[in-house]
Amino acid sequence: MPLLARARALESVVRDVAREAIMPHFLRAAREFKDDGSSVTAADLASQQALLERLPEVLDAPVIGEEMTPEQQLECWQAGQEGVWCIDPIDGTTNFANGVPLFAVSVAYLVGGETQFGVVYNPTTDESFYAAKGAGAWLNGKRLPLRAPAKRLAFSVAGIDFKRIPNKLAANLVMTPPYYSQRNFGSSALEWCFVAAGRLDVYLHGGQALWDYAAGRLILEEAGGVYGVLDGGPLEAAPLPKRAVVLAADPGLYGEWLAWLQAHRK
């Protein structure tokens, strides 16, 4: 089956899981806290279980998910070098638990650390972002990007998560921002897709795990965007450690954005 056909089959599964396992809990979810301080709800666990049951319909492979223990994640990663699913059953759990309609199911299929196809789906807006390697990126069947990015950093709209970036860099971004305006939507997977769509021009997040970017990085790449890490190297897939990611909607904007960040981080 061609990769784009698999992406569309995955999209159908993800839509079903969101409708049946997540949305019945929306506006009713009680938030609890994991050992690392992040949020979790019964819907996260229900979504993960539903994906574990349904993903073999698309491809039968090990599954690494956010709501697994680090030991389970590493075991699945090592077992899946010929193919592994990476899932975030609800990306943006705090938004979900607080009734903010910006959260998503993110699912990607990787081979040798490279994403082959993936889906990021927001059930409250019914927006499905998906991509297949070499076959483009799409939003509900419309080719991405939806609009051309800003031509210069000074005219751009940035997505910034201030919680995890170096203090000096955060202070410089606040005091002397190099962009036109800034947003933070609370869902990493969606923010990757917003850059791919042209809703954001550049993006910075100080600590993302594999399930935060596994699907989004392919969607952005297939839409013509560029990504890397704050140190300037490539974003290589691995369950740990978390990485500070830098994104832009096109290569020229990425170079300007990364250069500014590196010049103002210390």
C-alpha cells in the first residue's frame, strides 16, 4: 500500500479513536499529575488503549506512547527498528482538562528513526493534518501550506513556549522580540502543524519528546518547512532525552531565526 494511502487509513483510525475514546470525556475530565509534573486524565489512557487495539489494522508494529513508563518506551523503541508506532494519545492534556479546544491525537509510523507517515488530529475543530514521506502534507484534503510565510523574521508570528528555554534567551525574547507577534497554544503537535500550514511562521520549544514531534516534523517537512535543535544540529529521533526544537516555515526564515536565537541565548 502506498504511504499516502496508509496515512489516510491511519487518519480514519485516529478520527474513530478521538470520537469514541476522547470526546465523551471532554469537559468532564479530572486532571491528575504524573511523577514528572505533567497532566494526565482517564481520556489519555483510554485513547492510548484504543490506539493499541486499532493500529494493527494499518500496520502491525511495536507502539511507543507517552503514557508508558520510560522502561516500556525504551523496550518498544529497541524492538521497533524495522518499524514502530509513536503515539501521543492526547497532546495538550492541560487544554483538554480545562475545556480549551486545542488538543490533538498525534500518531506517526517510523522506520530507522525516520517518520514515514503521520497524523495530527484535533477533534474539536475536526482538523486532520497528515503527511506521507515524499507525498506532501495535507489538512482535511487540502495541500499545505495554506499561506506563504513572512519574508522576514521582523514580520513573522512566532510560537514560543517560554517554560523550558534558557532564562537569558527568554528575557531577550520578552524585552527585544525579533518578530512581529507571539503565540502559545499549549499543544506541541498542533503547533508543528500550524507552522506547516502557515498559521505560525517560526517556533521555539525548549523540551520536546519524540511523541511531541514524530508526526509534526514530517508534516512540516512535506509542507516545505525546516526544523532542527537550538544547538544548531539536526533533530534526531529517540525517546530520550527531550530536545529544544526550532522551526520555520521556510529555509530562509529558519536561518534568520536560528541565528538570532543562538546570538541571544547567553
